[in-house]
Amino acid sequence: MSRSAALRYYVLTRLMLAPLMIWTITTVVFLLLRATPGDPVDALLGARAPAAAKDQLRAQLGLDQPLWAQYLDYLGQLLRLDLGTSIATQGQTVWAIIRAHFPATVELALCGMIVATVVGVTVGVISASRPNSPLDAGGRLFGIITYAIPMYWFGMILQLIFAVQLRWFPIGTRYPLQGTPPTGLTGLYLLDSLLTLNLPAFATTLYYLALPSLTLGVLISGVFERMVRVNLKQTLTADYVEAARARGIPERRIVLVHALKNALIPVITILGLTFASMLGGAVLTEVTFSWPGLANRLYEAISQRDYPVVQGLMVFFGMIVAIISIAIDILNAYIDPRIRY
């Protein structure tokens, strides 16, 4: 079988397995939500509400049905691409929630990924190019610290220093409450302000993005630093690198032009999967900075025991992870001809 045919077979297999992964996520979330203590009816009406009102609302939401009936009903909704309707916001659909909050999450994740990539790759290259030196030790320490620091703690420290004490940045939110955010089709304030040539809105959006994206990016950068440092160290001992040194090529050119390209191949996989996880896993950052993103909305739905929203958003995030992982595999196959499927 040729390499292109093997790649097509692999992609088709992954596409066929993607629904199975989403079904597994849906089933696990469905069971966990109903196994944990708490009742969404009590969350909506309060624990002291009349029993008759509770029973009426429970029947209206379908929560009085057997567990297997609720499960089959939800699977039928998914087959119709219906992610459900919120029980806490008076009929708002999950798709409407996604349209309203997902652009904020994407914008934060993109800016955080840029910070993480620049910081992580830079520190990793400096550390790997000077083995067993203080810079190498500092790079290893940076990777350990950024991996160990709790994200919410780091975010609050940045808020305390740069927002409360120095007053350089706002504490939270995405845009000033008294201001009018840029409008457009994408919902991404940076892109919409550029498309409308609204430079003041672009600067304001960056200003409010600074602390949240720095918090997310710096802590994620440790992952890239470790990957770049380890792979670049191995690459610098390869025969073709020694041959380049023997030809008198400057060390900086060897590191940046010859070795770094091959060392970044495994980093691409981590980058793509990390970005997918950031889209759904930036809950602590969004909650700390009151960022109106989808992860913050998921946190609110969990607190309110809003079953349809939690299930629908988890399915949506599962779809994102499946799509990005397949795209990363295809990209790796084209970048590295040694990869076989």
C-alpha cells in the first residue's frame, strides 16, 4: 500500500471512530451528572419550594422518566444535531450559547497559544543550545515551575500586581462595560475591529486580553519548553548536525535552520492538542478574569446543574478535539515523510 493510500485509510478510520469517541464522552458525562449529589429542580426553585411545583417542573423537564428513557431521548436529540436547551435560562438553546460565548474563548485561546509558543520555544532553544549551563538549568526550572503553579493562583497574583497595585491593566472582563464592542460576523473583537478599521477598539481589546492571555500562555509554555529542549538536544547530536559543524557553519545557523525544524515536528502534535484542550479547559482562567467565554459558561452550567448545557458543551468540545487531532496527524504526515500509517 502506498503512503498516500495508507494516509487516506488512516484518516477514514479516524473519522469513523470519532462518533464513537463522542458517544463515549456523552455517556460518561450523562451518567456522572446524574450520579453526583444535587437536583437541578432544587437549583432552579430552591430547596424550600413546594413539592407540587417541583414535581411539575421535573415532569416538564423529563427528569421524572427512568434513566434509560432520558438517555435514549438525549441520543435521539444528538442524532438530529440538537445539543439541547438550557433549563436554567428559560429556553436558550446550547447552539445559541455556543454562538454567544465561543468567540471569546477562541480569542483567548489564540492569544494564549501565541504567548505559549513564543515563550516556550524561545526558552527551550536557549536551554538546549547551552547544555549543562546555568541557562539550561534555568530552562528546566522554568518548565517545572510553570507546570506546577495553579492557574487560578497565578492569575490572581497577576491581577493583584498589575491590576490592583500598579493599575496597568483591568482586573477582568472582555471589554469595558461602558464601551461599545466592535460588531461583525465573527464575534472575535480583534478580527472584527480590524475588518472595520476600528483601531481604538483593537487596542482596547488587546488591553483587556493582556493579563488573561499572559496567564494562560506562560503556564502552558512550560510544556513546549520541555518538548523543544529535549528534542533539540537529541537533534543537535545527529550526524548531519556534526557534519554541518565540520563544514564551519555557524552554531546559531545550525540550531535555528537545520536542527530546530526537525525538533519541532513532535511539538506540532502537542501544540494542536494543547490548543484543543485550551478551548475547553481554560475554565480557571476565564472564571478568574470573569471572561465571558464558553468554558466559564460551562462552569456556570455545572454549578446550576444544567444537564443539557453541560452535556451539549462537552459534545461540542469532543468534536473539536477529534477534528483537531485528525488535522494534526495529516499535517505531521506531510511535514515528516518518515511517518507511516
